[in-house]
Amino acid sequence: MHKGFLKWGAVFGMLSVMLGAFAAHGLKQRIGVTELQVFETGVRYQFYHAFALIIVGILFQKFNSKLLKPAGYCFLGGICLFSGSLYGLVWTQAKGLAGFNWLGPVTPLGGLLFIMGWLLLLISFFQKPVDNQ
């Protein structure tokens, strides 16, 4: 097992629940419907990829592929760039802050990292497992 990915998966899973609750109970009175949907998309993809990190952490023992570690790092980076940029966009709009439009183009980079992580995970399943014993 790769405890680092397991720990990050648990942290991001916990934060997903906290941010989702914040959106449902505290944020929806302060922002518009579109911004709320954007925020919830960030939470949803963060939650999906928290599970992906846990899966990578567990599979690391059985499929000790050299691609699992980069897959996990892609998921970590994807969460930070994709979800993080969406949270940042909503927060700056809610606060009326200007000059943060550069966050918009960051989101697809995070999405690309998610795709790369899933591709690396898929390829790792076609590699011969390494005997850890």
C-alpha cells in the first residue's frame, strides 16, 4: 500500500464533505445559482478523485507498477488545479475581486491531469504485477 496516497485520499474526501456542506448551508445565500453549480462541480470532482487516490494507494501493493505513483500524483495535481481553480473563481466572484480571470484556464489543466491519471492507472493494469514478498 502507498500510505501517502491513502492519507491524501482521506484528507480530500473529508474536505469534500466539509466544502459540500459549506456550499449547501452557507454559500448558497451569498452567490448565484451558476456560481453554486461551479463550486459543486469542484466538490464532486474532488470527491471522485479522493476515491481514486485511495484506489491507487491500495493497488500499489498488488500492481506495483511504476505508473501508479505518477497516476496518484496526477490525481493530486488534478484536484488542486481543477477543483482549486473552481473554488478560487467562485470565491473571487463572491468577494467582487477583479484580476483573477487567469484561474479559468487553469481548470482544464487540472482536467487533463485527471485524464492522465486514469490513463496511467489503466495502463498499469496491463503490466505484469511485481511480487512484493
